[in-house]
Amino acid sequence: MKLAHLISCIALAASASGCASITQGTRDALLLKTDPAGASAITSNGYSCAETPCAIEVPKKNGFTVTFEKEGCEPKTVNVITRMSKSGGAAVAGNVLVGGVIGLGVDSVTGAAKELVPNPVEAELDC
């Protein structure tokens, strides 16, 4: 009985350590920069900052756009995509190897195994 309990504890710890939701989280800091500085930025998923350079915390689940605006300049929109991160791939592989089907599903649904690209988002405004 003690051996079965020990094996269960080891399996649980191993599956948790491979889970990107635990090791990486579902959100990331996105750095926003413009030339010239001082533009406002708003994302298509509702996040914003009043003046660049700035950083906003956004979910990594889906891609989105960032629109920069500054008085006297043409607005500029940049696409931000998500892709499997190197460490996220390792976490997914850990889920598969250890049999963490639940962890694999959670990482896929929440975007925890992904990264935002580009980050930082840089835009040169035409003024």
C-alpha cells in the first residue's frame, strides 16, 4: 500500500512539473515601443496603454493586433501571433510522457505553452 501511494505522489509531482500552465502561466508581458515615443496603443482584445514605451499583460491564448496612434502621425497596426514556445513544447512533451492528458488539454486550451511574437512590438510611425 505504501509503495502505491509513493508511486502516485511521484506521478502527480512529475505531471505537475511538466505542465506549462504551472511553469509558464497563461499571460505574458508584452512590450510596446514606437518611434517617435508617446503613442497610445490598443489591442484588438481590449488591452491598452496611454503612452509608449509601455508594457501590458495579455493572455497568450490567441493572436491579436496592436494599433498605435499619435497626433500628427498615421496610425499603424501590427499583428501579434502566438506560437509554441521552446519551453512550452518541453512542458507539453512532459505531459505526454508522464501521461498528463489533463495537463496537455489545459495547456492547449489556455495557451500556456505558447509565446507572443513579436515581443517587443515595435512600430515606426509616419509623422
